[in-house]
Amino acid sequence: MKKLSIFIALLLLSASGALAASVDTVTTFSQSMQKQIKAVVIKPDSYQQQKRFPVVYLLHGYSGNYANWVKAAPIIKTLADQYQLIIVCPDGNFGSWYFDSPKVDKSRYETYVATELVNWIDNNYKTIPNRDNRAITGLSMGGHGALYLAFRHQDTYSIAGSMSGGVDFRPFPLNWEIAKYLGSYAENKEAWDKNTVIEQINLLTPKSLSLIIQCGTEDFFYNVNVKLHEKLTYNNIPHTFITNPGAHNWDYWREAVQYQLLFMSARFTR
């Protein structure tokens, strides 16, 4: 009986190891910025058995890096297995806000994330390399980045999300180094308007993207998210908008990402 118990325990241990997502830390090259940039790539448990997988790009917030998500929210590895998808966590250089800066020549994170990195991932992993099987989301600065990139690159992404996103950063002209990349708001209002998410809605048509937007009611970005929701509604752009108690922290994002990936997986399957 004791030998049988040991055998079962070893069998379960072996099975659990075989069914675990794997995490790669990769180094990519940005031609536009002429530098090496790291990213985390999470492969689902069946990566070796299946041919191709949809991909979700998951962006970090201000002051973060490529490793934030997998360290602070390891549940994303379980979700990669559950929904059978690849998750890619790019590096946004601490505070790039994921646009191509008109002020800093070597900060071209729109070009990098939406074009260079996507091409590198499709060339090096078993992806389904089309927009219908590609999504992007993120938290805070990354929530802004995900919507900004998806709105401007609808040939690349079919699904986009945001968690606690800084979807209109103009009310915060002195925060988070935005002025470093756009110039001061007082002297560069046009650049601020051009690069904030809420002013990109004119690029959308009904059903051009599947959208899910989440923000906690205690979040300092709550009001701008409500305004984004109202503007999308006014422009007849379908979207899922979720608000619930929560602040601007990992407790909220660890839960929110589960809704985001459920939403995205359902649309990949569809």
C-alpha cells in the first residue's frame, strides 16, 4: 500500500510538471531604437503538442518592466494553460507610455511593441500570425498603451483591453514623466492630444475591435475611464466596461486580468 501511495504521488508530480506553463525571458532587437530589449514569453502546457496558438500582449505600468506581470501575478501562467494561449510581456522602458516620442529620438515604443516585437514573436514562436488571434491589454500606463496601440494598429490586433488605464493623461500634466516624452502640456498641447487614448476614438468604427475596459471605483484614473466609456458609447463603439470596488494596485490587477483573458479567449474561440 505504501509503495502504491508513493507511485501515485510520483505520478501526480510528474503530471503536474508536464502540465505547467513555461516562461522564457528573451532578448529582442529594436531596429528603430538600435538596442536590445527583453520580454517575457509564457507558453502554455501543450506548446510542444499543438501547432499554433493565439497571443495576448500584456503591458506593464509606469516604473515597471517586462518581468512585473509574471512576478506579481503568477496566475497568468495558469491562465495561459487554461485558455491555451501565449502571453507576451514586453518592456516599456520604465515610462515610455508606449508611443513614439516626438521629443526623445530613441523612445519609439509604438513601433517596437506593435510592429518589431510582434514580427519577432511570430517568427520565433508557434503563433497564429493574424489579427484575429492577437490581443493586447495592460495596466495603468500599459492600459493606455494597449488601447492606444490597438486603436492605431487595427490590422495587428482584433481585441484590446485596459485595466486601470491612464486613458486620458492630460489631467495629469506633471506626473509620470509624460512631459519628458511629449514636452510640457502648456507648450505642446497638440502632441498631448495626439497621443492620449481618448482622442483616438475617431479611428474606430463599430465592431472594428473587441474592447474590454476595467477600472476600480477608488482609482485615481476612474473618472477618465468613465469619460472614455461615455465617449465610446456616444460614438456607437461597442465595448465591455467593468467598474467595481478597487484601487490602483496589484490586488485589483490580479483579479482584473482573469476577466480580461476570459474575454479574449472567448473571442479567439469564436
